[in-house]
Amino acid sequence: MKYGLILAACAALAQSPEAELALGKALKQEILREARPISAPVASAYLQKLTSTISSGYSVDIADVDGRDPIGLPGKIIVVPLKCFRYCKDAACVASKLAHTIGHLELRHGVNGRVFLGGPYGIHEDLTRVRPVPHAVRREQEQFEREADEFAAKVLASLPGLDEAAFQAARAEAQQL
Ligand SMILES: [Zn+2]
């Protein structure tokens, strides 16, 4: 998958909430352009509800895109890969991944710097495939990942009980797509 726009946007990442939202929408469009269109109302509703229990103001969509980790974009926009539901076998797994991604966004990882998800050196990029990786970039990313994990752990500890039946219904739908 190409994330040219994401890389291009890094340097000029938006300052105002409106500009961030516009950027996030454009990035999402670019990501979805290469994705097979799917319809997953049950999984979408499940994700939206779960996301709203973690933090407010986020929009979340499910899409047939690369990877299994949710993609966090400026403007509180999240795209969850279909494979996330194939990989995760219980509600806690999806909740943990969502909370981690929201952690990156809430903590403004990459918003002010060169590191953003997507292309080389991006958050969740498998750095073992990218060479050479500047040491400072790797260190910064590792710190971001630690912080997002800590954020997720705190959120998960404070969540009410997860709806396992709703998760399984969403998973069943996603697995048929
Ligand atoms: Zn991460």
C-alpha cells in the first residue's frame, strides 16, 4: 500500500482542528482508494460503540486494508483493517488495539514531528523491513509505542465489562467478507 500523501503531509501537518480533520479525511480517502469496498454494518457499529467507550469524538470505519492494527489519522479518524477481526479472538484484543491507536492520537505522536503512521519510519511500520533506520527515529518510535501501550493499559483497566457476544457477532460478519 502506498502512503505517499501521508508522507507528504508529515512536514506540514495541520495546526488547527479543522485542518487536521481535513487532512485526516484526505488520508483516509487515499487509504480506502486501494481497498476492496466492503459492507460490514455489524462490525462498524460494534467498533463505533467500543471506540466511544474509550474516548469521545472519534469516527471509526472497518476496511479491507493491509495490516491488522487500527490506523489512526489526524482529526480523530480511525480505520480498522478487516484482518484485525481475523486476528483478534476476543473483545479485549480489539479494545486493546483500539486503545493503543487512540493513545497515539491523544498523545499527539507524530503530529509535530516526522514520525507518523504509514510509510517509512511510520508508527506500526515494521522497521525490520526498512533499512537503514536512523537510530534517533527508531528510539523515538519505540518511545511512542511504549507510551501508547501505557495509555491502552490504563484505559482497559477503567473500561466496564466488554460485550463478548457483540464482538463475536462483529467477528462473524467480518470473517465472511
Ligand atoms: Zn503503536
